[in-house]
Amino acid sequence: MSEKISAEEMEEIREGFQKVDLDSNGYICASELGDLFREVGCPLPGYQIRELLQRLDRDKDSRINLDEFTAIFLEMKDDRMAQGFRKALNKKEGIVAIGGTSEISSEGTQHSISEQERFAFANYINSSLEKDPDCKHVLPINPNTGDLFKALADGIVLCKLINLSVPDTIDERTINKKKLTAFTTQENLNLALNSASAIGCQVVNIGAQDLKEGKPHLVLGLLWQIIKIGLFADIELSRNEAIAALLEEGESLEELMKLSPEELLLRWANFHLKKVGITISNFSGDIKDSKAYFHLLEQIAPDGSKEDVPPVDIDMTGLYEKELTKRADCMLTQADRLGCRQFVTATDVVTGNAKLNMAFVATLFNKHPALTKPENQDWFLESETREERTFRNWMNSLGVRPHVHHIYGDLQDAMVILQLYERIKVPVDWDNRVNHPPFKVAGGGHLKKIENCNYAVELGKNKAGFSLVGIGGQDLYDGNATLTLALVWQLMRRYTLNVLEDLGHGEVAGDDLIISWVNKTLAEAGKSSSIKSFKDKSIGTSIPVLDLIDAIQPHSVNFELVKNGSLSDEDKLSNAKYAISMARKIGAKVYALPEDLVEVNPKMVMTIFACLMGRGMKRA
């Protein structure tokens, strides 16, 4: 793409794409385009929809992906049809258009923000953190104003939200809470952004300054990612075995495990709705009349069969209310009786806000799944390993598409792996060597995926110089855990080292260079610790890491909080949690977990020291 896209523009483009992509599958199809124009009162005849789709669809797969959508936005300034498309986007319900200040903005580009999201997120924060004494200086947030953006500007609420979604991500001892200055606020925002990245949020285009200034489109995008990770945490077979009740005839457990949380939510809703003869295919158009919601509430309401859970009889009379907003309001009153009135207002239901309605359904699932694990079925479900989770979060934080939910199933067509090659500066021949989805099942879709996997291995061996002995494309396609992780680790390692090479004017970074830099920096700062290798037992205490952080940013570590001497496992974990959060706080994008330090996992230890070295070189 010849024109440079600013972070703000990219966020606007992504937001516009999500507004049209109602089923959130990463593509816009003809029916979604038609819905958009119909919804904003400018229905287009079918031939015009098809003409527009053909114009915008670069790879001729009869749908538009985000890259194509981005290209459209750059070219639409003097194109009448494309301008009509943008006008339709801006008229979509609940959007406040805000003129920006960048060069592009002054040429007539607008940032669109969803007031509905701002309202929903402010209320969610109010109810989730109302009892937290560290947040009382900004809570409750008035959801009807821009107070949300001011409330997040010092980083405290963001850090608390991250811990709400993934408990223990941030060591509370590292959050600056009192008498904040510009510098300590910046530290909090670094801590929040680097921790968000570590749990799999894409923060590539967001900086601490954007959060401090409260740039609405960037703040709302980050908030949604953090909240969604928490909402979806238990919509996962290995963490909730009762989900096996959603197995369909002839379907294997492996196939069920491959479904994304969004797909599982839809499956769950339909599992209950089919008892009353209803099915839905999305959380936008299909729920606008509240009928599906009324019936879903009736099906999942406690019936008194569980001890300590009193029965709730859902009042269905609101279903006969003719006016849709009033009907939605009656439905939400019933949801409130189940403790689930969250994320949506009656207007959000009637306008079919897909994002907020999905959050509402996730809340229903989390509080009242109403599922029973099938009996007489013994299976062993392996939870995601720590290593798998770290790799998955790393990939997602780089903004790969599709979002990786299950590492092996989602890498099976190699599309994500090929995007990762691009991130480590290995060119990919997208036009001639890559088969693009959708893969037609009939006629050898699997062969096309295997070809992609073969190409991914070939790139690793010939262009990236990876050691891939005994790894073939078939192994990636089959989801061979050991061999897939071996490739992903080499991608992550190269990504980490590239950052150092960029800072070190091209000097080839490797383990020896990092170790010697660590020891030199520690010695120059008068620290007594040092490391011989990334397997050094002393790393298990986290003291070399904390000493290095203090050497890079003097007086940042409070050594009164650090346990010394003969350490129990609990002491080691306490030090490790403090070290990982401190690294993120001083600006190192660390993906590793405290347990990696305690157990001295050499791979992840290397990434921690490399990230700190990168931070130290920036300060030098």
C-alpha cells in the first residue's frame, strides 16, 4: 500500500470493518453489505451491491477481508461509490463522528465512536470495581459523558480490569496509586499496555500518550479486548466440561474444541432455543425483536433443583409488547432478576449491536450455563499448557487474523504462521505461493492447507535459517504439538532478537551477546548478581532480573518487597510476580509468566533478558 496509514486511521478502518462484519468471522459478504445500506435508510438494489462487492473484492473470493477494506478506505476520497459506502458507515446507529486533527482527518476523515460502547463499558467498570478502594477517586464514572476516558488516564483502572479478566497478571505492588506525577502515570500506562499485550490484546498501534489523552477509538478498542478476554475465559471445553453437552450428532470432541468462543456461544444459545423451536445465526439481526432472548432466559433460569439456588420464574408477558424498545426493556428486567443485566440497553438490543449483544450472551452463559456434562462418557481433556498460552497470546498481540483460540487447529492452514514470518521480516509470496481461504471442503481443501504448511516449513528452512529437522508441512496440518511449537518458538525467538538487532545497528543478537550485556550492566550498576546462562539456578530467585531492572532504571525496584536468603517456592513465586510486572512497568514487553522464572525455563528466560536488554539499549 503506497499511502502510509496512521494508527488512528487504522483503528477507524478496523472499527468500520467490524460494524459491517456482523457475524465477526473476519469477512464482509454481500448480505452484510446489503444490511448496512438498508439499516441506514439507503437500500441498494442487488446488482449494485454485487457491483460494489466486485469492485472492493481484490482476491475475487466473493467477500472482503480487512486488507481489502483498508485499500478501499485509502482510495475512496474521490470515488463516488466508495464515498457512498463511507457515508453509510457514518450514519450507522449510535455513532458519533469526531473530526480528527491529523493531516488525513483535516481532509474530511472522521473518527467514529460508538456511544453505546462507551455507555456499556463505563457501567461495566462501575459495577466490577465499585468496591475497590484504589479506584474510588474516579468511580462511579458517568456513562453519559466522556468521563470514561478521563477515568482511565492514570492507568490504575486499566491495571485493575486486566487483573479482573486474567487474575494475577499484574502484581498489585507495582501499580503506582498515590500522589501520581506525569512519570508515575506513564509507568502505570506502560504496565497496563505491556500486560494487556501479554494476555493477548493487540496494542501495536496504541501508546501510553494515546491513553493519557483519552483517544476514544483507541481506548474503546483496548477496553473491548480486555473485557472480552475475561468474558470468554470459561467458554472453553477444557475449563468447563459441561460444554460437551453441546456436541452434535456425529461430532467428535476434537471438532467441538476447535470452535471459537463466539461459535460456542451461538451453539449454546441454540441448544436451549431449539427446545422451543427457535434458532439464531448471529447476535445482531436475529435478536433485535427480543423473542430469542425471552425464550433463552426462560430456559436457563434456575428451576430450584440446585441447592442454595432459589428458582426464578421468568415473566414472559413482555413478549407481547408490540413496541420493540419497550419489549427489550421488559426482557432486560427479567435478565436483571438473573443478575445478568449487563452490557446492553434496550436500544442496543433493538439496533442489533453485535459486540455488546455478544457480551450480554456471554454474561448469561457465565452465570447460568444450564448445561449438564453427558454421563457415561470418559475422556481426558488436556488444558492448554503454559507454553501454548504464552505463544497464543504473543501471536494475538501482533494482530494476526484469524484470532488464535486453539493453537493447533488455528494454525492448520498456516495463514497465521505466514503472517508471523512477515512480522520477523521474512517476505511471503502471497500472490503465487499461498492458497487463501475460504478452503472449499469438497475438492481438496485439505490439500491446499497442506501446500500452505509446506510453504511455511520451506520459508523457515530456506529464508529464515531455522533449524527444522524432521518437521514437514503435514506435521503442522496434523497439529503435531511438539513440532508445531518448535516452529512457533523459533518465530518468537527471532521476533525478540530482531528488536535487539534494530537497536544495535544490525549486530547479530544471540544468547552470548545478551548474557554478556546483562552481566556488564549489572556490574556497572554495582550489583552483586550475575548469570552464567539462561539455565542459571540463581534466576529461580528472580533477583538477577530485579537487579537488572534496577540497573536500567535506578531506584525503580523496592527491595524491601524482595525476599532474600533461603527461599520457599512461595517466596520465589512472589519475587517472580514482582519481577515480571516491574519489567513491564519500565517498558519491557515481556510475555513470559512468573512460573517461567521460578522453574528457570531457559526459552522464556531468554525472552525476558532480551526484552530488558532492548529497554536498556533504548535508555542508553
